Amino acid sequence: MLTPLTSRKPGRRTAGVGFAIALCALVIWPPTPHVLAQATLSFVIVNANLVDGSGAPARPAAVRVTNGRIAEVGDVRPTAADRVIDARGLVLAPGFIDTHNHSTEGLLTEPLAASQISQGITTVVVGQDGSSPWPIGEYLDRLRRDPPSLNVLTAVGHATVRRLVMGDDFARPARADEVTRMEALVEQGMREGAIALSSGLEYEVGGYATTDEVVALARVAGRAGGFYISHVRDEADKAFDAMREVVTIAERAGLPVQNTHIKLGTAGVWRRAAEALALFDAARAKGLDVTADAYPYDAWSSTITVLVPSKRYEDAVDVAKGLADVGGAQNVLITRHAAHPDYEFKTLDAVATGLGITPVALFMQIVKAGGASVVCTAMVDEDIRAFYRWPWTMVSSDGGIGMRHPRGAGSFPRVLGRFVRERKWLTIEEAIHKMTGLPAARLKLTDRGAVRPGSLADLVLFDPATVIDRSTFSEPLTLSTGIRNVWVNGALVWDEPRPTGAKPGQVLTPGRTPRGAVARP
């Protein structure tokens, strides 16, 4: 809970009588959560260990927020009129920016977004993996009328516009006239407020698109000042071909690209992250703006059909290979299956054993019964560490409100607790930069992602000694701990352990910058 700054004892003053009087006037903070939600947007945070989002070393500092913006940073002296928050022993950072989030519907049904703000997330990008709201303008208008607790941007989905044009006849390359109609829809989506084109080229609708089709649509997004964010065509045995396709699209379409939730997800490509990063480094050396994001777990969450890239779901050989590639059916956890809810949160291997059939036969039955959502443990720490240490990889969740994967409620605290404090893969400054300054640059958010005068006051106050994720694969909705307070546009939205009820989030439509500008770390 947010704690007040108590008055000092007589004789311990360091800044004069006026300063001491000012401090003594502030012990009423905080009031009740309801009052907090309605409180003034002007306050001062003192005694913070500031990690400002730039990657610069942490430093002691105080921060004044006035009317939703950061007014001063450094040796800030509160006045008698200020509300003061004592951050002694805590880290103050910019609000975390999640460049890959799946709260498209959740923001409408659960606008307080507790599982997101409790991680320190203050801005999300939805419309991911090729699937976006439509029309974009109507969706964003709904959020403007009934705002959530955090800020929102959206991509326009490749599969969404492909389905609008091709209907159910999508299992083929598009004709030239169909690509032209898709281009018009992408242009519409960008005009209505989208900031990127997203694709899900591993999935059923987007997977039939040619590279030429994606290049044509990406060019439209690029002309509008946007970028291309890709769930690549394969994250398994053909991952390197898929990554090369991302580079090809960047070169041919002439726009920035992001390989989202970068991973190497089958045994045949494990421990080859250095090769993938060398491919992207070579592209950047040629002037291409290629970045990535990653979630901090060794298990992915998707539909069960992605286990069989050939899409021959009734071919026993292909199904068996797909299961072997991820280390076996014991690594596939069923998280949602409408036809058999009793299968949920059991492994494919355990259910098959209980039924007295093979995992291959069970896979085929599940697909025929409408499919299932699964979580698959299929990555190794060596690769995850390498991807996170690449200067151009951002922290993302690939989660969202209500997601049945621990990343939906735990991603950002997991990085701070596991990767920074426990494993020391990253310094706290590096991690915060990957959560704030780097994604802000990618999204062209010039007034967020940093604690500096003039920036909007999206802020996170957390305890570096205790921050940790608590969500698990069996209890994925459990909230994290150690994130003390979160402000969005200067309003307090999270006061651990609960939301305040404030909903100050904004729909963001950042200004466009000239094509060819490359994001800097």
C-alpha cells in the first residue's frame, strides 16, 4: 500500500524549517482507495532509486508530477501544498510498455485490467498475431468512451483483413484483386488509428499467404508511418527460414519490422539463438530496422494444431513428429477444450493414458472435436537468455486479461525477479530499458517510456528485493507481488494489492516519423 512520508524529529532537519513544516502536513496520504482513484494528479515522490528507462545507471532522485506530467526530476523540494510519497528502498521506473498483448476483448469486459497493471504495465499493444478488432475505428471509439485503466494501441491484423476479403476460401494464395482489396482495408485500419500491421503466419488463415502478399500489405502500413510485427511462419524446425522472411519483408516493404515473441521451439533448433541473432545483426548492419520481443517463459501457448506445421492433422506420421519435436506429449498441457473440459490442465500424455489410447490418436480426436488451446514446454534457457541479452529485444507478455498461461499475469515481474535479481542475466537498468525506453522508441511514443520533465506520468514503483511472479501453469491467474504502485497519466491505478478503480487510460495514436528512421537502443 502507498505509504506517506512521515515528519522528521526535531533537530534532524536538512532543508530548513519550511521544508519540515511541509513534510508534517503530508501524513494524511494515502486516503481510501476510492479517494485515491479521484485524487489530484499532482504529487511528489521522494527518496526513490530512479531507473529512468534510458539504460543509464540508477540514481537517487525525487520526482514531481503536475497535472499528469512529470514536472521535475532530481533534487525536488516538496511544498506545503504537495502530496508526498516516500519511495525509500523502492525503485521508480517509467510505466512498462507491452508491445504484444492479447487483451483486445478483456479491456472491454474488465477495464480495470488488474492482471496487467499489477505487473506494472501501463500501455499495451493489442491486435496481435494477425487478429485485430474490426473496424479499428469503432473499437478505439469504444475505449475512448469507456476507458480502461491503462493506455492502448492496436495493430491491424493481416488474417482479419484476409478473412474479410476471402471469407472461408482462404486456404490458398490470394489473387491480385484480393490483395488490392486487402491493401485498402489495411489503409483504412491505419487511417482509423492502427500503428502496425500484425501477422500470424503460422496460423490457419495467415499461413496460406505468400511473402509477396505480406510485402504488399506491409508497404501500406509503412506508408502510413507504421511497422510490421510478425508471428513468423515457423518457430520450430524452419525457424531460420521464417526469420529470413521477416528480413526480406523489411527490405522489400521498406519499413521497420519486429519478430514478435522470438523463440526456437523444437529440439532440432535448440541452442542456436546466436545464429538467429547474427542474422538480425547482419540485417541491421545493412540499415534495416529489425527488432524483437520475448516473453520470459520456456513454454508457448497456442492452438494445438500448430504442433503440426504441415497442417496434415490426420497424418499419424506428421502428428508423431510434431509431438516428438517438442520433447513428447508430456510437454503439451491442454488449457482449454470446449468438447471435453475434463481434459483441461492435464497433459496430452496423461489424458491419452487415462483413455487407453496413444497421444497421436488423442491429438486427432481433439482436432476433429474443434481443437484446443495448449501450453507447450518447448524452449531452453540458453536460447531465452541469449534473446533477452540482445540489445534490440524488448520484454513482452504475449499475454492478456484472463489468459490461461502464467505470462498473462506474471511476465514483467518475472523478468525483474528471476532474470535480474536471481539469475543476473540482465542488470536492472537493462531490463527496465527493455520494458520502457526501447518499446517507446519502436512505437514512436515520444512522451512516454522515460522519467524526464515533460513526459506523461506513467510510473511504476516496485520493491527490487521482493518483486516476483506468482502465476503458474496450474494457477495462471495468480497476481504478482512487489509492484507497489502504478500511475497512468498521473492517476494512481494500482495500490498493492488491488486496483484503485481509476480508469485514466488513453487510446494512443502516436505521431508518424519519416520512413527509414531506425530505432536506437
